[in-house]
Amino acid sequence: MYTNIYDAAYHRRFAERANTEIGRRIYASRWALIEKHCHGNLTLLDYGCASGAFHLSTRNGYKAFGYDVNPHCGFTEIPTEKIDILTMWDVIEHLPDPVAALKKIDAEWVFLSTPNLESVRGDIRQWRHYRPYEHIHYFDLPSLTVILDHAGYKILDHNYEEGEIRDPENPHAIITLACKRKS
């Protein structure tokens, strides 16, 4: 039977991870990717922000907001102002309709990371990122390209840096993308 997994314990687990050396390295890598593509006083929404550690570490004058479906996180409101940058770090695989979510926010830029289905070797049920009831979808670069295209975005950049930080033995297990709204 399905139960809501987004509870206080789920929140605590991610809040604890944010304050580790690996967490800090991941956030630095994410900011570096954003700063490679975006400049100026922009507005950022970290969709699925968990503890808020990423958006609260905002750099270079970005006005940053967080949103998470888990009420224990304390970030339950999506801002009404125009969002320039949408981040979805380990989120898109949780969304029932990723295209609708991307279109609803309608940002100029999207940055995301997600488990990379291309890294599966053997039985998917043995994969560390296989999580029934939590991960609704599993993506690889071709499927992400289709999803983002349907939402109106073009992938400009992708890397496996976050995967290298999290799991050096399987660095391609996480793919990170930088995407821009198509003109």
C-alpha cells in the first residue's frame, strides 16, 4: 500500500546530507554550472528544494526562492513573480507530469539533475536509484531531450560531475543539464 513518503523523516534525511562535504561540493558544482550560463540580478526558484540549503546559499546576487511539496520543509509557496532560473535538483523523476511542471513555471533557464537510466547495468531493481513509489519516471539523455523539447527548452550543456561527486565508481549515474527556453 502506498503511503506519503514526504514526511518529517524524509526532510531530516536531506537536511543532514546538505551539511556534509559531499553536499557542499554538489552545491558548488551546481552554482558553477548556473554561473557559466546566467549572469545578472536574476530570480531563481529551486523547485523541490528540500531543506533549502541550495537556494539559501545563493551567489552573485540571485534572488532565490524555494518550493517543496513536503510541508516539513517550510517552503510551500511558489512565488508569483517572474522566474528567470528554475532548478530541479533530483526532482523531475518525482513529477507525474514533468512537461506540465516545466511549462507552469515558464522560466528562461532550467537546470536539473536526475538519475541517469543509461547507467543501469543488469536488473533495474538492483540499481541504487530504483525507488518504486518515489521515482515515477527514469530518464536518460535522449528521453530528457524529448521531455524538455515538449516543454519548450533546448539542452545547452550536460555533465556527470554530480555523479562523480556522489559515486565515483559509477559517475554516469547522475546526469546534470543546463537548458534554455527556445526562441
